[in-house]
Amino acid sequence: MYVLNPSQLAVIYASMKKTDKEDALKLAHILEGCREERLPVVSVPGEKELGRRKLLAGYRRAKRSRNRGINQLHGLFVSRKDPAAAKSREGAVKQLSGYEQEEAEYLLKSLALCGHRIVELEEQMEKESAGDEEIEGLQSIPGVGPKTAFAFVAHVAAERFENASRVGNYLGLVLRVYKSGETVRYGRITKRGNGYLRALLVQSAWALTNANGGEKLKLRYEYMTIEKSKRKKTAVVAVARRLAEMMYTMMRDKTWYVSRPFTAGRKEAETLGKLALSA
């Protein structure tokens, strides 16, 4: 049995007639004329991975609900003449009246429920992570915290990828390539895969650039921003991709983080040498 990725099958996503029967018939014709290695097969996660993904999805929904409620409360507080008069949300609500006060009290109750749910889910993730060698090993990387390590293990299984570069592509951290004749142009990253994990990796990359350790990736970031004059956001996304590849390699080899020097090409090495002498 195969599970295929419909986004990579134009005959499915570009069809004008979308029914299960039509899609099944088209897939049957594809299987008749394609070799197994050419099929866009999607690996089905196991029960443990699915459970962890559900925890993350619930945690993300709870955080979104809380942020939405906070923004709605702030919208109600805008009508107050002196927003800085109250030292707490409860005190600010008392300054409202009528419908605004009722709405604010309802939002406060919702925020309390969201906060309680977030604490519960965080405790479940901590319990799930306890004793897991892969999650503990990934946290040995500077800048990588418990949530990033948990999310990475939930969405990336080392045995499903042939090499580290496939992980960057899976997470949407690689650049789009536009090629016509001899002209090659690179666009923005594809942003495929799980957006929440991609955001966590970027946050970890920012933390790594300011953390103790992580010399190889930190020097790569400095090289891109100082010597290559790349934008900081562009450089940190490149570091996030390298970070994801490193995390995959550690999971595959069952190792912990070991600091390694950044090795650039000949021209890059000469430039870095001059930079070191001028420091």
C-alpha cells in the first residue's frame, strides 16, 4: 500500500472534477505506469509520532486562542481614557462599563482556561520527553530548547530520509530555483512542511547566534552577514536549515552535540583570516 503526496501529482490537484472515485481511478492509472521509486510516496508516522504531533497541535491551538483573547482585550481597553491607570487586567476591566465590561469578563475567563490548558499540555510534553535519548541529545545543541527538540522528533524520523539535505527540503527551508536556459535565479524558501516546526527552528537559530557554543553555525552566520553582506533574516534562515540537518545527523548517528569549527572555502578562509587579524 502507498500513501502519495497529492501536491506533487498535477493530475490530482489540477483536476476540475474532484471526487474520491475520480481521484482513485487516476491514482490507479499512475500506479500502472510508474515505477515505485518515482512515486511521491509519503511516509506514514507511527502511533508514538502521531501522539506527539497531536500534543503539539493542541498546544499551538491553545497558544493561538490565548493570544487572540489578549488582543481582543486590548481592543476593548483602547476605549479607556487612561490605559496605564490599572496595574492588572482585572483592574482594567473594572474601568469598563456595559457591554465592554461583560465581554472583557468573558475573555478573562477564556484566558484562564487557555492558560490552564497550556500548563497541562506542557506537563504532558515534559512527561513524554523524560528519558527520551533523542530529545535529550538534541537539547545539547546551543539554542535548542525542549519544545524545539520535541517538535523535531515528532515530525522528523531519521529512518525516513536518505540524507540531511532531504530534511531541509521537507521542512521548506530550501530556496526555490527558477532556471531557464543558462539563467538560474533563486527565490525565497519554499515554506513546505510543518510551519510551526520551521518557526521553532528559526527561533533556535536566533538563540544560537547569541548563545555560548555553537561555533560552527555562529561563525557561518557572522560570515554571511559581515563578509557576504546578507540580511540577518536571510542568514538566520540559512543557519536554521543547517541546524535542522545537524539535528537529523545526530538522531541518525545517535550522538550528542560536539562543537566543530566552521570550514569555509579558500577565499572565505582568507577573508576570515583578515577579519581575525583586524579584530
